[in-house]
Amino acid sequence: MHPLDSLGLNSSSNWVKENETWELVPRPDNRPIIRSSNSLMADAGQAVELQIRAKDEISNEPSSSTNTIQIPETNRYRWWFRVVVYIIFLLAGQATATLLGGLYYDKGGNSKWMATFVQSAGFPILIPILLFTPPSTNTATTPPPATTLFLLYLFFGLLLTGDNLMYSYGLLYLPVSTYSLLCATQLAFNALFSFLFNSQKFTALIINSLFLLTVSASLVAVNSDSDSSSKIPKGKYIIGFFCTVGASAGYSLYLSLLQLSFEKVIKSENFRVVLDMQIYPSMVAACGSVVGLFASSEWSGLKTEMNGYEKGQVSYIMTLIWTAIAWQICSVGILGLIFEVSSLFTNVISTLGLPVVPVLAVIFFGDKMDGVKAISLLVAIWGSVSYVYQHYLDELRLKAKMRVLVSGNDGCDNA
């Protein structure tokens, strides 16, 4: 059988000369080159090569094009695995830390700076992981100067200190369910900062989501009388409301600037970068909280606070320890999602976990869930789902563009 016939070509064509021999020459990409012995001898040894791509259904062996498709698929599965793990860290850590923070205040804790301290004091548990995580082997990008990294860690650490303090005031002066609903406003703030710093575009679904989340927060604000069972004066309730909203805005700014730092300053792709960005700013934030604890003289009342804790001294210490650990787990999930996806996606996932906390707060802390708060919860979920659906549409458009690019490349190869 003539070699050309096996490739679906007609060996009796006019350009196939009689008594001419042909051979299949392998190439690195497994595409056969048909080389004519007569053409090798013609024109002082100049070779004329005909490169023909064999069809997959004809070839009995898998071509390298199949392998090049499988490798990105494997990487994609690994990427999804990392994303799922980070989502679990974020949701589990966020719910646990918020409930333990509410338990601390509910059972006799009263120190705002101690609640601020534990939000960043758990970073030492990540140091062993950092030591066993290999540094980046990518030599394509130059690491930023040590001075730049120091200023970056210092800035994010101080930003976290102020943000954590506002969250502590909000959790002290608001019921856990109300506090969690107000935290949903961080998605709206994040959309604004993503538009300013991360080139995020506004669509109808995003605008709809922002409107719904604003309505949700407004319902909570005008419904302060329904939380009278918490015995919080109206003035402190207002302080807690604005501190929680301000903390949500500050945290959204923190997420957007983190994404910007990963893209423009650090430019490295490994888990060690995520750990560095969590450990060093947390160290700065913990030191700032200690300074605030002593400057406010709250440290002098910690022993009395521990002795008067309703669950006992051991429970007091364990509540603080596990709160610190939960916040670190949550933070690793947040930074990992920012690194792998975006700050906007991270906030979407964080907001999706908020409905869990009010329900658990009603069960464990006896928070009141009246009609207005229930409507606020449903509106917040609606706004979050609107945001998620927009992200889903963006993913579909991206896949469509990738298919067009692949088809275009195949067309160029065929040409």
C-alpha cells in the first residue's frame, strides 16, 4: 500500500512520479513529514517537504495534540481544587470566628482591643507551614525590593488594625444577626473599589446587586427598635451600625488593594506569597492592637474580665484562642481566593456565607429574627445571587472567547 493512501491521499495523482520512493519522517510534534527521495536529489540536494496533519480517526496512536489538551485540563482541575479548599477555609473560618466573637461579648467580655487583637494574633500557627513551603522557582519575574515589601506589609497591617477595631465595635454594640447582615454591604463597596483599582466593569446585574444590598442595610438601620431585646442604648446601636459599615468599606478597600499588589508589585504565583501576605501584615496588626490595648488602659481590666466570664476562665481563654485560629483560617482562604481568582469573587463567596451566621445566632444567642430582618436577609441573598450570576456570565463569555481563539489557531495550522 502506498504511504500516501494511508493518509487519505491519492497516490495516482499527477504529481506522484513513477519509481519515486517516499518515507515518513517523524517530527517532535508527531506530525508526519512526507519526504520524496527524488526531490531530495533534485536541485543540488534541495528538499521539498510536504507537511500533512493526519486525522485522529485514521491514526492508531494518540497524537501530541491530545496531550497538550490534557495538561491544561489537569491544571484546571488542580486550580478548582485549590479554589474549593480556599472557599471552605473562608466560609468555615468566617462563621466560626463571628460566632465566637459574639460569644465573647455575650458571656462577659468587654474589651474592644482584645477582640481586635485576636483577629490577627493567630498568625504564628502559619509559620511552620511557611517554613515547609518552597520559595518560587520562577526566574521570569524579579522579586520586589525588601523595602517595598516592608512598606506594603506595614500599610496592610495598619489598615487591618483600624478595620478590625471597627468590626470589634460593631460586634459589641450589635446583635450577631444584625452585624452579619450589615457585613453584606462590603460587596457593594468592593464593586466600587474594584471599578477604581481593578478595572471592574459595571453591568445591569451588578447595579441591581448594589441596589439590593443597599436596601438590605437600610432595612436593618431603620429597624433598630426590633433589637431592643439586646438592651443596647440607641446611641451605641448607631455607633455599632456605622462602625460595621465603615469596617466593611475598609475591608473591601483592603481586598482590592491586595489584588492590585499581587498583580503589580509581587508578580509571583505560589502559596508562599499568600502566606507572606497573611503573616507579616497580621504581625503588624497584632502589634498595633497591643499598643492600643495598653494605650487605652483596657489591659488593666483583663484579669477582672476573665474572672467574671460566665463560662469560666478556661472557657474565656479557649474562646480567644479559637477565635484567633478561626480568623487565620478565614484569612488564608480570603488571600488564596484573591490570588487564584479576584477580590470581587472573594467578597461574593464571603457574602454567600453571611446567611448562615444570622440563623446560627438565633439558635445559639437567642437573637430576634422578626419580619423586617428576615426580608433584609432575603434581599441580601438576592443581591448576592445577582452578583454570582454576573460572574457566571463572565465565565461563559471567557470560555467562548477561548474557543474562538483555539479555533482560529487550528485554522492557521491548517492553512
